[in-house]
Amino acid sequence: MILKKVLNNSFRKNLAIFFSGNLVALSITIIIQFVFPKILSVEDYGYYKSFTLYLSFTSLLHFGLKDGIYLRLCEDKFFNRDNNVSYFSFLFFQQLIVLLIMGLLSFCFEIPMKILLLCLALTSLFFIINTYYDSLFQAKKNFLIVSKLKICKESVFLSVVGLMYFLFEKMTIQYILLAFLSSVIFTFILYTFKARKYISIKRISRNDINIIKPIYRRGFRIIMGNFGNQINSNIDKLFVNFFYTVKEFAYYSFGGMFFVLTNTFVSSIATVLLPYLIGDEQENLERKYLKLTKLTTIVSLGLFLYLILMFFLVFFFYQEYTSSILIIALFYGAMVYNIKVNIIQNNYLKTMKLDKHYVANNYIILVIFFLSMLILYFLKIELIWFSLTTSIIMYLRYRLNHYSIQKNFNKKQLFLSHDVLIMGLGVIIFMIAKNFIR
């Protein structure tokens, strides 16, 4: 009933399509993430998590152009193919230059880092073009194609890993990286075929540069906020990766994997909301904010049960990683407030053109987060408490964004009762987790 009141028919239909597709894709991702700790050594698993961590940052190396294109496509009432060809051509040539620079930099390192960086360079090219295709079809509200190709990418990755497992005596990080790159390239080929009537590549002219300038300007502001958003979601892992051993990073990453999986799903669902807020819901933003905030609090109950099931899974099937159960529990608050930040607040800040708030809020929180981790590190506090710090910082971020958004509404609400419920569930789940590691 709540969902029906919040969403209109078109939104409900596309949300169902996108939700179903992402649920299938996420299920395959979960299988992959639970298989890797079993078939890889702890060190190789740590290298794989390092690769995925740095990939999340190299995916920002479009310097805001892709985000600017997405916003422009969402705002345009009618699709202009000629303009889109200019967008795509500029993005494509830009990413080729980025690929060349990253490829040259990789030769400054030794194996396995050289292989990891080369794979990052190639993957980032196809990954960024694929996310452009995501933006194109999402702006056109064709979520079925996006969902199908997400499933395709994860299925190809899993299939290639499975084939390699049976062909080779031992799985190594090199094989995993090759499988991942194969899945991204295959998806790129399919996406390009699907988008062929909307795109082409042409020589960049002065007129194209004039078309791109305002898009770059807006996109650069957005990516500054996106970078802050991205690094806030991953700075704890970056910090542990830099200051601790690969093995310690592997244990921490295993515990944080559940937060990452939730974040992956949340980020994909958040993309459905933006075109509707910009195009269809401008008159109902305040009411929608209230409804969506209540809905995401209800979701926290589902996350509570989900983590308890994961405790049992880790306890019975991943004895080597049982110490990570406490880390999983302490990430609960981060998971819940990450849903509120990414699905609701980031979209609202962009829709209401509060770009300065979007950027400033992320970097204020980032400074607090980094200083907090430095204190933990120099005081030699146990590694598991970094995950609690992540949850606390995510809550502060939620509160800061909430203040920025509420300033623009007539009716201001604090939703403190929601926080009491979520924090109470967080304490309970931590007490349950402690029983699993006695």
C-alpha cells in the first residue's frame, strides 16, 4: 500500500523491471563473491578486492562528462540524435586518451600490480562507455535493456570463471581479472549493438566543443560530489588497503562485502528515481521525500534479517573468515543510511540543483571520516571498529544532507524516531554477532 501511494504507474512499472533485473544480477554477484574466498588464496582474494576497489575510482575518469550527459538527456523533452553523437564522440576519444595514459603508467610497476593496472586501464574504458549506455537508456526510461545487460555481464563473468576453474588446476588473480575483462567487453559489444541507432563517432568540431562545454561544466560539479560520495563509501577500505597487510585487508573486505553488495544494488535502484524526479515529480518533491524516507526505514528491518542469515552462512561455510562476522554487524548502520543517502538524498540534491550542498556535504564528511580513522590507527584500535566508524559517519552524512534538503521545504521533520529504531536494531545485531565468535 505504501509503495502504491508513493509511486505512479510508469514509475512502478519501471521500478519492477529494474528491481527484478538487478535482483537477478545481484544474485549472480553474490554467488561470485561467495565463491572467490573459496577458490582463491587469502592474498589473491585481497588483490581481487583491491582491483574492484580501484575500479570504482577509475570509473570516475570521465571527469564529469558522463554525468553531465545523463542530466542533459533526462532534462531534454525530446531526444536529439545529432547532439548525442557529439556527446558520445567526445566521451569516446577522451576515454581512449585515458586508456593510453593508464597503460603507460602500469609499466612503472612490477607484477602482479602491472597486470592489475593494465586490466584496470582496459576495463575502465569499456566500463565508462557501458555506463554511458546505461545513462542513455535510463534517460529514455528503457530500463528493460539495462536490466538484461546487467544480468548478461554477471552471467558471462560467472560462466568464464566456472570454465577456468575446470580447465586450470589452480585459480589465480590473473585468471579472475581476465574473466572480468571478458565480461565487460562482451557487454560493451551487445550494448553498442542495441544503441547503434542513437550513436556514431565523428570528428570533433568547434561546434561540438561549444555543445559539450555547458555539459562538462555541470557534470564536473556533479562528479566532484560523486567523487566525494564514492570515496566516502570506500575510504575505510582504501585506508586499510594502504596501512595494513593484504591479508588483513582481505578479512576486512570480506566483512565489508555485504555493505558493498547492498551499495551496488542501492546505487542501481537510485538511477531509476532521478529521471522521474527531474521530469515528472517536480511538484511533489516534499511529499515524495516523506514517503521515501519512511519506506527506507521499513527496509532496515529486512536488512536486519538478511545480516542474521549471513552470520549463519559465514559461520558454517567460511570458518577462515568467522572473525569478520563482527565487522559485518558493525556495518549495519552504514547499510541502512547508505540507502537513504544514495536512493533519496543524492537524487534530491541533484534534482533541486543543490550542487554546492552535494559537493560541500560530501567533503565535510570526508574530512571528519579521514581524521577519525587516523585517530583509530595511531591509537592502535582493533580493525573491526573501522566498520563502526563507517556507520557513524554515514549517519552524520545522512543528517547533513537532510538539513540541506529540509531548508528548501516548508514543513521540516527530523525523523528521530526512525533513528532510534535503526540504532536499536544495530545494537541487537551486534549482540547476536558476538555469540557467533565465542
